[in-house]
Amino acid sequence: MLPAQFRQVLGQYPTGVVVVTAFAGDGVPIGMTVGSFTSVSLDPPLVAFLPDRNSSSWRGLRESGKHFCVNVLGNHQEDICRLVAVRKENKFDGVSWHKSPGGLPVIDGCVAYIDCTVESIFEAGDHDIVVGRVRHLDIESPVEPLLFFRGGYGSFIPLSLAAGDADLVEQLALIDVVRPIMEELASRYDTEVTAVCLVRNELLLTAAVGRSETAVTPTRVGQRLPFMPPVGSVFAAHGGDKVLSAWLSNLDESAPEEVNNHYREMAERIRSQGYSLAIGHENAAAIERSASRLNVGDPGVNPGSLHAAIKELGEGYNPPNLNPESKYSFRLASAPVFAPDSHVAFTLNIWGPSAPIETADVLERASALKEAAERATAAIGGLVPGC
């Protein structure tokens, strides 16, 4: 059996990602990234992980003593996962942590930790099976976990988010194809790149890679927004008269015709330049908070307040011109990824930094996003309308 085939087939099975930690003899935290972690027994409480026997990180953990701590990483901690996975002397430089009740390193912001004592170690091929007896465990941050699947990192979309959304099945499969393109763009600008689908009359954020400085919630995945001006403008710009009319119909009935014309011109501008821009963090962050609270059924927020917040976005969404001498609080840019039938399958979105940046930097990121979306369209066999 070829090793490549073995990895490819087993890669179809998604796994969680944990960092196993301990202290070296000199009191310095040590650890290793592990994808093969599992529960073993409830009575007694046992867990296990399977390190490569030749791993220097595993050798360090084994020599540190009989205790270890399993840190379940959240979907916002891919950077920590990669940092701990590399071979270097002090893997915890720049990683904040605190001690568990058992006195072992717990990475700040992890989903959960599990303090263990080594129960037994078995050899299994080129790996060891390390069985640990659980001493302490707790949930640290109730966020979505980081997953490893088909050679890449991603997140979990709860089934409830897609309940009844049969239209999502095709989009999710297509997004999986372009995830490497999203990861490349996110890594290039050290930010978050997301994918958004239009499902009936709602915008649904269905995938995210990387990490954003401007996120106000642990994850944006699963957030829903109403398809109303100015959000969702890329879908309106490329969806033809029917989609554009549906978008405009979500304005107030009392909105004057000049408002409708303003958004029609905006859609035409987006169609021409190939992307949309959102400038300004404050109002957009308020929308994100409201959407997140609505998604979890918070009775303290209602759809009306979310609609009102969207209307307040104003001129910051898709401005006709940017002053080349100014700096802007760049929130995000969005670009279309087209399906084989030429409709917008989903949008790719790149999120900006927290600090204002030069106009040239805004346009550079928007251009890079547009190029990534074009590559994504090609990757899924999509067709750009009119081509």
C-alpha cells in the first residue's frame, strides 16, 4: 500500500486538533500538536493520543514526567496550532497560557482542557498509543473547534445552521474546493477570509479561514443577515433583474426613488469593478454583534434593530471614490465566485486590519481578492456571465 494513498483516504475523515502540553524540567512549557486524540473510557475516565514515536516533541513530553494536559483548540487558533507544530526550541513564545488546577499549561482561549496522568503507553507501528487517566477537565471557551480535513484546517458548521437549507449542499461542496485559495489569501495578509452564500432571502456566512483583528465574536460562521441594501450588493450586482429587484424590495416602502437609483448605480459600479468595499468598523461591528445574538436566540435583540443598523451603514458601503491621499478603516471587500451556470455561487470576503490603512493598500487587497475569486471560479468550473 502506498503511503500517499493511505494519507489521502484517511484524510477524508475529519479530526479535531489538540495541543498536548506539559512542563520541561526547567519549568518551560512544552507541547505538540496532535490530530489523533480520542476518549477511551468513562469508568475509569480515560483518554488517549497517538504521537509519532520519532517525534522530538513527544520525546520531550515523555521525558517531562507522568502528567500532560490536552488543549482542544478553537477555530480561531489555527495560528497556535501551526506555531506549536513547528520544530523550534520555545514553541510558546507569543502564546498566552495559564495553569490548570493540576498545574499544567492551558492555552488561553482554547475550547476545553483535560488534565491527565499517564496510565499506559503501547507501541503501534511507528506511533505510540498514550492512555491518560483524567484528573481535571473543564470547558474554557464554548466556541466552535478547529478541525483538520483533507490536508487543511477549517471549522465546523452546526447542522442547525443549514437546517432546511437544501440549497446549501452544492455551495458547501464548492467552497470546500476553493478553501486552499482562501487559506493562501488569508495567510498573505494575515487576516480572515470568509465565504458567504445567498440562501433564499438571507446572507449566510458558511466558511472562514484565518483570523481577523476586527472580529467581535469568536466566529462569524453561521451568521445570517437580511438580503437588503447595502449588504449583499455583490449578489445584487451580478444576479440579474430578478435578484436586484428582490434586494431593492427589502428597502422601506417609503424610500424615495432616488434611494433606489442610488443602489442601482452602486450595483452597476460593483459589477464593473468586480468587487464591493465596506469602509468603517463601528457600524459594521454593531451589525455583527446583533446578528450573532439573533443567531443564538437572544431575546434582547430583534430583527428590526438589525435592519435599522444595516441602514446606518450609509456612505461607508461601496463609496464611489477613495481619496488617494487619505487613510481608511477598511472593513472588508467582497468578490463573486461564479458557478458553472454563471450565477454567483458565493462571495469571497477579505477582512481588513483594525488600524486605518492607505488607499493604495485598500485597493491592493481588493485587487488580490478579485484575483482569488477569479481563480476560485476557475477551480469549480464556473463561468463569468457574458464570457
